Amino acid sequence: MGMTLAERILAQAAGRDTVTAGEFVVADIGVALLHDIFAARVFGLLQEVGFEELFDPDRTIVVVDHLVPAPTAEAAAAHQKIREHVVRLGIGTFYDAGEGICHQLLPERGHVRPGSLIVGTDSHSTTYGALGAGGTGIGTSDMVYALATGKLWFRVPETIRFEMTGSLDAGVSWKDVILYLAGRYGADAAQYKAMEFAGPAVATTDMSSRLTVSNMAVEMGAKFGIFAADEVTDAYLRDHGGEGCEPYEPDVDAQYEAVYDVPLSDLAPQVAMPNEVDRVGPIEEVEGITIDQAFIGSCTNGRIEDLRAAAEILHGQKVAPGVRLLVAPASRQVMQEAMDTGVLASLIDAGATVLAPGCGPCFGGHGGLLGPGERCIGTHNRNFTGRMGAAQAEIYLASPATVAASAIVGRVADPRTMEVAAIG
């Protein structure tokens, strides 16, 4: 019997020829990722249980990204501790504050390879499935064990396959696709399952779009959200790390729990409404709702392609009076490219405030907090109560184009009605 992508990855990591859904396996960890919310705690626990060395410091990556710049003395102290642990443990890769978000940096800097198993202390570690890897979030105790032993147990997940057909209209993006899937199938549709994205529409989809989709697979409960590695993956890897890849695909006779056909040609821009990621509808259902803040960024949509999509709508325009537009590039490299191509200038000229590369308002720990009764429309991945400040605030999730259009109008707006300027 053939294997799905998730099964192939876990079989390889477990040193097995084959595995099947429902089995429990002990797998070798390819890369372990920690960020500043949990790193100090994890390293402290390692010390408490007597481990002074990691299974492999060169396969451990630490990123300071959530609380950037440090908003409190407590956060600054935690960052100090993290830097001390990084030196003490000889960790090979450390990205300090201002370099960017972990889920942007790992693909961008060549740390993700097709078929690898990557665990991170962040639920959106599913992002790495965009490159044919098995990325998943784990808790602090599991991370302590993984860092000490280089291994972790997994239940091999069932896989749901999404066959994408057709093509997206202008003004509609793959952020709209994943929001649509969440709305149609629900936040628990893939609970501890793998989501496999395939079909004719995927073949020409760029890596930025794949990263967006895999990132938000966890919002449907997924353990993994995976695309096969193909020519797009090969080209991206050559540009970000210098070494391409061979195709990495599921077996033709792989067994799936379900296969869903998803036509894209008639899809409208989608918006997730407060306070659930799967409370989604087409733009027409929410168009005209007033906003106080617009946010472009996060590990979901802070890449250069996202900033450019927003800038093409905002170019020559001004943000509506009373609206705050915040932009947080996903990495320093993204910010530099946005500067070099004129994308950043268009955003700033329109009235945007540019934040340091990092998680920014998405996490709610720093920058862009909302007061009671305020509304924000943003490109991030979660809109839960209190996520961005006051519990009485409302968060809407949408694509960069929809957020940019809304910032101009001062209300939730359809990007298909806007003029688009070529930039960079």
C-alpha cells in the first residue's frame, strides 16, 4: 500500500519502510525550533532535569520574534536568558530580535528541506509543509524531551487531500482559499490529521502562497499541512540556500481518509469574522463595516509578495482618516527588498506605520493593541477574543489586498473594485 506525504515523512524519520495511519512511531527530529515565548522555560527545564547538552546544537534553531522590541522589563530579561542559554549550549543558529519571524526565517534561510521532520514551540510550525516537510507544533515538555534525545513519539495521522482546480480571479489570493476552506469544513475538520494540498491549481502556485496555506492548516486542527515538493519548491530552495531538490510526492496508491474537490475559479475574497477563524464568508457579507485599524504582516502574510499586493492598491492613495495602518515585514530581508523595490515607500506614502520585523500586533504582546469596541482587519491567522488587546475589540481576517482596500475606504472593502499599480 502506498503512503501519503505525512506517512512518507514519518516512515523516513522512524527508520521504517512503511507506516500506516493510526500507528504510533518514535521518530528522529530533523530540526527543533524555539522562539522567545517558550525558549527560556524549555532551557530552564532541561537544566532542572540534568541535561547540559542538546541532542544536536546544529539542528536547534532559536528565534526572538514575538516580543520585538521587548515591550516590558520582564520580556527583556527573558531575552537575556535566552541569549545566555544559546551561548552555553553552543546552539548553531540564533536569530535575535529584528531578524524576523521564525516561520519566515526557516524557509528563507534554507533550514527546511522536503521530507524533513521539524518540531517547533509554535502551533504554526505547520508552515514548513509548504516545502514538502513535516512541520508541527509541540509543547514545552515534548520539546524538552526532543532536545535531550533527538526523538519524539507521533501517532501517524490520517490524511485529507484537497484537489484544487481552476484559477483565481484578480483580487483573490491563496489567503482567501485557506479562509474559504476553514469556513466550509470547520476549525476541527482536520483535528490531528494531515492536510495534503494538490491538484492542477497547485502546480503554478508560488511558494509565498503555499506558505500561507500551510501556515493556516493548523486553524483547521491539522497536525501537518503539506504540499508535494516540485519545480516550484526546487526553484525556491535554489534561491534560499543554494541547493535544489528532487520531486517529493505521495505514492499514487496512497490511501486518504477523504478527498475534497475545491474549484477556485468563482471564489470571491473571503473574510473571517469575529471571533472564530472558521466563521468565514465572502466579502459581500461584511462589506461596509467600519474599521479603526488595518494590519499587514505576520507569519501568514508578511512576505514581500504580500506587501507588494497591498502596495499596488495603496500606491497614490491615502489611508482613510481615523484608520491606523500597521505594516510588519516578516523578516529583515523582506523589509530590505521592500525598500529596494519601492514597495515600502508606497506603503509609507499612503500613511502606513512600519514596525520592526517580527510578530507585532498578531500576537497581541506588542504594538497595535485595540481598545474596547475597536475593529481591526488584518492578514494574520487568528481573531480570537482578546488576541489584540481589549476583549471587546473585533478582529477580521482577510488577504493583503482586502486589508489595503479597507484601509483606504475606512470600511471593509472589496479589492476587486480598486485600481492596481505595478510596483517594483
